[in-house]
Amino acid sequence: MKNKEFVISVTEFLEEHSISESEFKNRIEKLQISLLCRRPRNVAVHVSGSAIVAGSDELQTAQSLFKRHRGTPFSEEHDYHAIVESNIKFFSIPPSEWAEIIDYGEILKDNFSCAFISSIKEGLSVISAIEQLKAQLKPYPSLVVDAGFFVTNRKSNQPQEEKITAAEILIKKEDTQKILNEGMEESRYSQKMEWMSEDLAILNEASDRFIKKEKITSIDQKKELIEKIKDWLKSRFSLRGGDLLDQAAYAILPDRLYEYTPIEKPGNEIIKEYPSHASISLIMINEAAKLFWKQSQESTKKYHPKKETIKNHLCDECGLTVKLAVAAASIISLKPRK
């Protein structure tokens, strides 16, 4: 794919990071991130619009200044149009139109407010239809009222409407991290803290990615979610074993979906420290990790609690099942592995 160093497919991005289409919509709307679609092949790009121009002695419309124009092929209300010589690679798709695409499967679009050109040194640079129209009207100072990019078939030179589907939508790579960070902002533990093992940090990230906005309405959906979590953890955990992955997935399930959720809950002050989607089991595991890390820091000798000690604490003090406690003891252990 040309320009692959600058853009990626939105469909692939959502699949890789397990973000739903609706959640993605919420994030790009909040951040006001525009998406992209490729410029169709074999089309010419025109800028068309309306403008008030400062002539030699009085204000005029662009149409009156350039007498040959009476409306444009793209709009009867526009004053002026011209072909765009810039090497446009992509057109801009605003967040509102992404919402329309996921609701109806596609959009039909005949004009774009912005476009992108690319270069090896500068990457993607945005150009607006308004600025392009102003450039066409120079040297006359102008106030552009309305403008858009339109495409015509190169052979017939007739304006054409473009059908755009979700599979064709792209996003700039530089915007992807903003979107991922937006998804994590409610969690204090989306970044690894000193009392976390690598595997516990990964488990917390899995909770943020898979549980934050998950809505499960059937047993089949629950099973599918568990398998997604296990697949994601498998490639990231330093630990292995089917039962451990099973228990790790159970640990982050919403409380209503996990039949062995501890009956005794931590105090409200502790719960408030965690994001609202964090399960009671996951909170208990993190609190145990903090407890044993603190003990190791306060010890005058080199101290690493045994996994059996951690397991017993999680069973007796936190109410976790033996299987989950065994898995969690391995996950939160900070003892260096040989």
C-alpha cells in the first residue's frame, strides 16, 4: 500500500486494539480527528466555491469579477471554480460521516472540505478548499463564503459522486496513539507502576481494552469475549498455560458475568481509586500486589513473598477461588524469573 508509513486501515486498527466502531466514533468526535479516504483513480480535482473579492474600487463576487462564470458545474450558488494542480492523495472524512458509515454501511459523497498531499520529508499535509480557492483568486484579497473539493471523471469531465465504505476509511498513524490514550484516560493503572509486575500491568491493560465499554447480552458473547481476552494475553504474558489464561480472563470480567466474584468488597475509598469498569477480583489482585510490594520495600533483607503466601492471602483475605488465587499469585509476583 502506498503511503503505508503515514496511514493505516481503520478496520485493521479497530481489530488490533479491540475497539468497537461506536467507541471509536465517540473518541474521534471528542478529539475531533478527521479520517481519510484515498483519492479515486482517474479523476481530476476541482475547487468550487463562493467568495467576496476586493476589486479595484468596490467589493464584488468572484462571479462578477470573472464574467465567464455563471454558477459552476458543481453548484449553481458558487461563483468560481478551478482545477487543483496539487498532488492530492487523500480526502478528509469528518467524524460525523464515520457515524453515518457505521449506521448505514456507506456514504455517497460529492464534495470534501479538506484534502491531503504527501511527501517523504513532511509526511501528510492538509490543505483546505477555502485556502485553495483563495490561492486561485489571488492577487485579489478575498473572503471565501463557501468552498469544497469536487472530482470529475477525467474522460468525460463530468462531476461524480463517490461511494465510500468502512473498509476504505483510513487514519493517520500519528492520530492512533491519541485515540488509544483517550481510551485509557479514566484508568490510573493504564501505565505500569513500580509495584506492578509486567504481567499485572498487561492484565490491567486488558481490562481497559476489553471491558471498559463491553456490553454482553448472551452466553455466546461472554464466551467470545473470554476467547478474545485469552488470545490477546497469550501473545503478551511472560507466563504460559491454558488454565492461567482462563483465570486471567475471568479476573477482569465484569462482576455480573463472573459467578465467583468475591462477596466481600474493598472499602469505597479503595474502589474509587480504580476505573469504574475494574472488576472486584482485579481490584483485589492489585491491592494484594501493592501490599506485598510494600512489604518487600520495608524489609531490611532482600524479600520476595512466596507464591503460596500470596495465594493464601488472596483466598483467605480477599475471597478469590483457589484457582484464581494460584494464577494471580504468579501474575503479581515480582520475583525475578530464572
